[in-house]
Amino acid sequence: MASAQNIVDELKKQGITHAVGVPDNGSARIYEILRAASGIEVITVTREGEAFAIASGLYVGGKKPVIIIQNTGLLESGDAIRGTVVNMQIPVVVFIGYRGYHNRDANGHWIDSVATFLEPTLKAWDLPYEMLETDDDMPCISRAFEKAAATSLPAAVLLVGHAI
């Protein structure tokens, strides 16, 4: 598993001003550390789609937000993604908890259907992503920020498992 502290340290290196989203089991530790961090404001929303609109507003206002949600919330957010971060060309990085990734049956098929939809949905929406499962994968965070900046579009980091 990836260290929540190392993830937050990487976010600080990127100059993040705000973390916007809905905490879940996988991101709870990240949010806990972010709330204690100076210089980063945490904004929790009631629905994940709101996170994209709020992050867009923050960006337009000169801030550098990151979005932290779960894959179920990403699927709920399709129109908000299209109507804000894509249409407005907001270079935001989205951390997406990959709920269900490790839950497979004896044949290797996902038990939780949301796991089957995440990557195909990201590909259909043309949103680049990389997986973050262990601390060895931390360089994907800076690559996501580089990709978002180069394209003026969102890029995703998939959080596989719980950040500890």
C-alpha cells in the first residue's frame, strides 16, 4: 500500500492549495493528513460532481486544487467533468480510489462491478491515468501534474487500495 504521508508530501511539492472531494475508506488517511497540513485547505462536498465545479472555480480564481474521490463518484460525475474541467480546459489532477480492484472471484473477475467500469470509462472520456499502489509508484503523481499542465485537461491517479 501507498503511504498517505508520502502522497501528501508529493501534493505539497506540486504547490496544491486545495483538496476537494468526498473522503472514503481508501482516502481517509490522506484527508486526515491534509486537514492537519498548513497551506492546503480541504473542501468536502456532498456529491463528487460538485468537486469538479468547485475545483474549476478555484483554478479560475488562481488556486491549484486537486480532486480526491472514489471510482463510484467519478462515474456519477460524468456531466460535471464534461461541462467543467474538460470544456473549460482545467488542468486538474484527480485522485480516484479504485474500489473493488483487489476483490476478484476464483476466475479473476471483479466482484464489485464498479471496478469493471473505471478504466474503460477513463479511456472513453480520454482521461489519462496511472496506478498508484505502493510508494514505488509515487513518481506517477508528478507525471499526472505534468500531463495536466501540458494538455490543460485533467489527468488521473488511481489509488489502488487504502493509503496508510
